[in-house]
Amino acid sequence: MRRVLLGAAAVYLLFAVIGRFVEAMGAVTCDCAPDCWCNKPGLSTLRWVFPAGHRTRAGSA
């Protein structure tokens, strides 16, 4: 069971790093407000794998 959970966490983090890399290449952009949680240092890596709670420029997501 522990091996499955660690494997799932590793895949989740791998997707987060891949998303950050794709964003750095300019293939995708974040349309969130400047004060959204996903623009904070460290948390921005999880922006593409944790879609909940984003605040768009128009208000709320």
C-alpha cells in the first residue's frame, strides 16, 4: 500500500514539473489574478495539476 501511495505521489509531482516546464516554454499561460495562490513561489509548480481554487481576472473560478 505504501509503495502505491509513493508511486502516485511521484507521478503527481512528475506531472507538476512537466507542467511547469511546458509553461516556461511558453506553450501555456496562466490567466489567474496576480493575487491567486498559484502565483506564489513554490506553489506555482502545482498550478497545472491542482485546478481548484484559482481566481481569474474577472473574479472567481
